[in-house]
Amino acid sequence: MTAWVEVLIAMVDGPSVPVTGVVETVDDDDGFRMWMGEIPVFVGLPPGAVRVWQHGRRLRVDLPDGTPVFRRDGEHAWRFDPSAPAEPPVLSPGSRVEYTGPGRAILAVRDANDWARSDDFTRPTKRPIEETEFLGRPAWAVELAAPERKPYPIRLVVDRETGAVLEMRNDHAGVRASYVRFATADVEPGWFRYDGPVTAVAERDADLRREWEQRRKAEQDWFTEHVGPAGFALPLTVPFGQLSVHRRDDDGGFEASTRSAAGHVSLSLARRPRSSEPWDLHWPDESTRWSDDDYDWAAWIHGFPLDDAAAAVLRRTFARRTPVGPGD
């Protein structure tokens, strides 16, 4: 009977020799997001077939008509937009981007650390590993257990010669990615590169951020002209109740935090015996400070400043003239 470790060693770090073929994907997605740099880009590639070449972490993906989609030579990655073939691809360090388009379920390379540390389909179920054939090639079929947050296991088919993942399927969810043609390939490392004009990922991010800022300003200008001020304040009552005390001192000092009932607003609260010494809580400068007869207090709501009315409510809520000990 085949041991899981044998299959795992074959899969780690991608195919051991160059392979090529056509990968077909069936799922409910209508496209995918590609992260390169700080800003995601949505590329409208529906599930379907793509032509691929892969060797270890090197990857090349084209549409069936030869339109380029993705390149990674190990050191760099190039992301093309098939809907705008005249535009240069976005160039990024290879370590900063992973292919997430059609066929990603069998083309994403997982290294040994990921297999060892993650619980996301990294351990076989109790079902034995099968020795089978796929596209006429000797293969293993293994069922991987789902983590607690996911309902169904997945089934992988792994090529015994190269360690390439030939198929991933989850019949319960109606998801499948599989080779429909597969072979070993005779390609040079340069096959996975692109040597034409490119757009650096930092330049692409700057352009997208500038476009977003211009669009936001235009929307705010329209709102101001046709509706009313784009910036306004509302008096809100936020009930807090999920309290955590992070530190308690014998002199009554403490640091704590509390969350709103809905969990969307978090407030930090601290006090110490009244003192003229500096009090560095490593909080933002907009935190609110006050003192009573016995203590110095500090409060900070994550995300927006406390106004005078809210600070007054806090002072009234925690007003106490009798010194407080740790057991009170």
C-alpha cells in the first residue's frame, strides 16, 4: 500500500521535470482576482480550458488561442490582461504573486512548510491511497481531509513520474480542475520568461490609486453639489459589553479593551494612580486623557476620535472617588 509521505515528497515544490498540457476547470467562479503589489486586479477569465507549462515553481499559462495570461520563471512573475492584449504585462517579484486563474487548484505550488503547518487539505483521510491511471499515466489518487471550517474533503490525482497534480475534484461542491491533455515537455527555462515591455507593479499600483482617488473626488463633488455635504457627523450610542482585561496592577492600574455588541467597534481603556510622570501607552496621539481625584485615565476608540460628549460619558461612567484595589 502506498504511503502518504511518498505522494507528498513527489508533489512538494511542483513537478520534478517540465510538463505541459491543457487544464480544464469547472466551478462557480466567473473570473478571478490577481494580487500583484498592494492592489488586486480583477481579470475576467471564466472557468474553462487553459494551456499550461510547469516545472517546479516555474509556470506559463496561455488561453487556448495562445493569448498569454501568466508567466513565472521563479524570480519574476508577469501578469497579462487577455482583455487588453496590447497592454504590457505587470512585472512583480515572483515571491509576491501566485497564479490564481483557471486551473489554480492544481497549478498552485505548495512547499514543504505549507504542507507541514497548514490544516487546509494537507492530511489524507482514512481511505487508502489508490494506485490508478489518469490519461494513460500511472498515478495515485488520495482523499484529503477538510479543515473544520470547510464541509467536504477533496480528491487529488498525482502523476507518479513527475509529481504533477493531474486533477483536483470536490464532487459535493461541484468543483473540478483537471488535465485533459498531459505530457512531459522539452522546454528551456526561458520559455517561462517574458522579455518585452512591462509595467512595474509599483507603477501599476500608483496608477490605480491615482485613478481611484480621481473617481472618489468626482463622486464626492457630485454628492456635494446635488445632495449635501460629503462630510458630516452623527451622534451615535454604541453599547459595549465584551470586555477583556489585559493587565491589572496592585495599585489599581489596568489596561483593558471592550467591543461593541455587534463587534464592529473596539475601545481601549486604561488607568494608573494619578501622577505627573509621562504615561506612554503606545497608543495613537488622538487618544483621550483625563484625571479624577485618584487616577489618570486614557481611552481610545479604534477608527475614529472620541468627541467631547463621548469623553464626558466615559468620565461619568467610571467616576469613583474611593481608591480601588485589585480585588475590588
